[in-house]
Amino acid sequence: MGGHDDRYSHGHHASVLRSHLWRTADNSAAYLLPHLVSGVAMLDVGCGPGNLTADLARHLGSGTVVGIDRVADIVAMASHDHHATDDASSDGASLSFQVDDAYELSFADATFDVVHAHQVLQHLTDPTAALTEWRRVLKPGGLLAVRDTDFGAMAWGPEDPVIEGWLDLYHRLTQRNGAQADAGRNLAGWVRAAGYQDLVVSSSNWTFHTADDRSWWGGLWADRVVASEFGTQAVEYGLATPEELDVIAEAFRRWADNPDGVCITVHGEVLAQA
């Protein structure tokens, strides 16, 4: 995450980390994988618990991968769980994690061949400023890879007015934090405004439908609504009462129990050159 006193709408409650820990290079960075070249230096901005960072390091094969996040406890978790080392290992690139600021990176100009950020820009108050800083640490012609959800394009079925109300609440809360929940559709504009060239814009989905999918995804959101920073902020900002959040959580559990339940989570993706 970044500085600028940005407030993260999700926080790092266990219900949030369950989602982060599920992510892999295949389900969250497939658009980038064909462009990875062994031996390069990669920066993963907003690495969270580090599992996606570590998986990208394995796909890279050799080289250097650095994951950064602004939350020291999360960086410590990533370092512990993924045995961060400064030495290249047999199963991937060398891997390290550190606390850093997405708006003011501690690295010298032209340090990295690739900068990657998954679901980071949607939480920043000034995504173009962050992207401009990332371009500074990219080598000339280096590769930017960003992917973000577009909540406005998210589809839940069967239709449920309570879940529709949650989606409206989500937009109002993130707007209160100066963030952009519909980042997926805005990535190209932000990237171009930050001075990158040769954009390749794509999209991909997470689709949740099986019983296991619904139990995990619906249960995750049911918990997140009432127990994570999202719920805390919703009450603090006067956007919802605890009782209203309980009703939303029950709607997610109801969706999870419905064999017809489907959730399609749309992501925008951009590859571009510094």
C-alpha cells in the first residue's frame, strides 16, 4: 500500500487475508506470465502476505524479486512464511520483502525490469502519482503490470437487493477514502497519464460458482462486512449501522447456500513500457 495517509478500506483482518492468500500467479497474474524473462529484477508493490510475490518468483526461475508493503506486520508475515532470502534458490528467483511507500520508493532510479501491482491502485488516492514513481524505478523500456478489480462490473446472481445495497455501500465507503472501486476501467487512463507507452489493455475474471467456491467467497465477505476494517469504517462514517451490516452478512451466507449462486469478479489489466 502507499503513503499520502491513504486509508485502506479493507485492513488486514483474517477475512481479508483469506482472499489475499488464495491468490496465485495463474489466477491473478496470467496476463503477465508470458512476458516474464528469467534473470530480471522485479518489484511487487503492495505485496501483502507475499504468496503471489513468491509464486511470481517461482515462475521467474532466476533473478530478483522484492515485495513491498507499508504495513510492517504484513511484511514480517511474508518474510516468515516465504523464507525470504537474498540468495537465489533452486525453485525460483531470489526473494525479499521490505516496508516501503508506494508513493516514495527507497530504490534508485532504473533499478527494476518489471514493476507489478495487483489490486493496489484501487485503494490509492493518487494512483497516477504512484505510477509515476514506479516508472522512476523502472529501467528504460521496463515493463509495468497492473491488475485491479472493477466493482461496478461485478455480477452477483441470483439478484439480491441486499447485496446490491452492499455494492452501493462499498462504493460510498471507498469514495469517502478517496479511492476508486471501479479501478479496472480506469487503469489505462492512469497509466497513460503517468507517462508509460505501448499499453496493452486486457481483462479477466474470477468466477465463483461451485459449492466450495460459494462457501469460501460468500463466507469471506460475510465475515469481512462485520469484522474487517470495512465494517469499522462503515459504522465510523455513518454509512451503515452494525445491524445493517449483519443483514448484509446474512445475504452473503444466503448466496453461499444457493446452488444457483454465481459471482463474476471483473478485473482490468494493463501492461505498458516505461
